[in-house]
Amino acid sequence: MRMPAAPLAATVEVASLDTTSSLEDELNNAADLAQEQQQQQQQTEQQQQPQQQQQQQQLEGMRLRIGACCLPHPDKHHYGGEDAFFVSAAGGGALGVADGVGGWAESGINPAQYSRTLMRVACAYIEGAEGEELARAAADGATATGADNSLGMSGGFGGAAADGPGYAYAFGEAVVAAGGVSGTARRFVDPRAALDAAHRRTRCAGSATAVVLQLDGAKRRLVAANLGDSGFLVARGGAIITRSRPLQHFFDCPLQLGAYPEFVDCTDTAAQAEVYEVPLQAGDVIVAGSDGLWDNAYEHEILGQLPTSADGAQSAAEAIAALARVHASDPEFASPYTREARQQGYDLSWLDKLKGIQFKDGKLELATLRGGKQDDITVLVSVVEDPPAWA
């Protein structure tokens, strides 16, 4: 049955009016809801912004505060010894230590020339040098004279000669921060690649052990390449979380880099270096050094000298180096070096054992191999910082 036209029209008209009113209400409600949601979102973003900024700063701004100290062998103080090191601001912090092999002196070669050139080129490579720049760095190292074993100046490191044995030849603090080196602040460079580039470019007589370390701030980690018996440790909360191990062909003969075939019959290579990747936190402390440190100081002694803040990096480096020097000069100290020697079967002859016999704790004791190992001692102490600590 069809309904009359008029009532239908009226019904439609009323329905139309009701629909319009309802739609306006819905639109108003939707607008209010959208505004409320927008306000809530803005509040949430404002609350999250400081946290996000802090996280971004932590990813981009982690850096190292580095102190350095080098004590040459007392008999080699006049030319600075055979250790070399660099400090750079690249990537938030990079550093390296090389120990020239002293046996070259018997052939009239200054062992320091090779180690210094090696570190000079490694530093240049990490800072982005290529081609002619690397060649120039190698040439500068090969022609350098005098007792300059601190090679990396980009981090603000400075050195000064001391007046006599027992003093630090090179000392100073390098505050390396993101942006410290133009174009290289966030550029991560593989330390083993830097070691390889330095090895290929160092074409002079000599050989050296080496360790190169680079901060990777984006991944909050340290990456290090170690070849030979220089090395490093990372400490957190007064305990060691990572310690490099010495690489040796046999006792007291470490893996080493040399210029083959011009000056050596064979050489180890950067490919043989052990690579370490260590997650870092603010406050972690990195200690790198030549074998003059590790042969004369025990890990627990080093831990006892670590700084409690980044401001103490330099004084810690000096204290650790001084401790190692005291032990190196003590003929009665049971050093890590002589303990390892005895474990490897090296000891005094029976005649010397009998000559040194002594009465101790109610019984006779034969003399045994003991004493520190006099050597160049290089110590670099790095404290990891996040931006809030230095902004």
C-alpha cells in the first residue's frame, strides 16, 4: 500500500532535519576528540623529547678523555726511547701504541724510527688521509729526528722533554671530543685497516709491535686491533671486563711488523692482529700500553690507580707509569715478566741459584729469577664520557 504524498514529504523533511543535527553533533564531537588527541600527542612528544635527545646525544656524542705518559728506558732517555704513540679526536677518540724492537740498535739502526713512522701513518689514516697525504706522513716519520714519541697532535696532546732519568719524557692531556677533527668526528675507521695501511707505508729499517684503538660512538663500543705484546684492558666498576692477550712466536719474541722485503726477511701482518669489540658505558676506563707496562705491573695494581672521573685520566696515566718504573728498577720484585719466564722454563743457572741461597721462614731457599724488566714504559688512560658529562 502506498502512503499519501503529503505525510511522506513531511516525514522526509523531519528526518532530514534530524540527520543534519546529528551530523553536526558528530562533526563537533570528532573535532573535539581530534583536538584532544592532538594535545595528548603534543604532551607525549614533549615528555619524550628530552629522553630522545639524550639517547641521540649518547649515540652521537660519546667520547674519550685521554691522559698519556711515556717514560723512556733510563739508558735511552737522550733520544726518547723506542716507544711511540698517538692520540686523535677522530670518531670521538682514537689512540695507538707501538714498541720498536730494540735489537735493531745492534745493527746501528734507531728502533724508534720505525715505531714512530708506524704510529704517524696510522694516525693520519684514521683521520682520513689518503694517497699523497699518507705518503707524506710516512716520509715525515722516516725523516723525523730527536726525541718525539708523541705523534698525534689532533686531540690537543702536547709533550715536553724532561731533565733527567725517571721523569716523563712525554706527558699531557688530550681531551678528544666529537667534532675535534674536521670531517672525521663521526667517521669510524677499522683499527686493523689503519694498522695495515701504516705497515704498508712504513718503509724504513726496524720493526715494532702495535695496538690501535678506535671509539665507535654510534654503536657505543671500542674496537681495537692488537699485534704483539703491547696491549690494553677495559675496566668497569673496578673490575676488568676485557684484556687483550699478547701474541708471540715464542717467549719474549712477539709478533711484529717490519718492512719486507727491503729490510727484513719476513714479517707478520695486520691480518694476524687480534680484533676486539667491546661494548662501552660512560665511566669505563681503557688502559693501553707498551710491554714495559704489562711486564712490570700486575692487573690489580693497575686497577688500584684508575681514575674515578675523567678529570683524573692524566694523573692516572702518570701514576701507573711511575708504578711500572719503580718495579722495573727493583731487582727483587717478582714481576709478571720474570714469573712468565720461569713458567716458560727460564731461570737462573744452578751456580747462580746456589750463590743466591738465603735463609727464609726457617728454611734455606735457592735463589730464583726475579726482578723487573727495565724498558720504555708508555701508558694511555682513557675515560669514556657521554655528553651530559662535558656539554
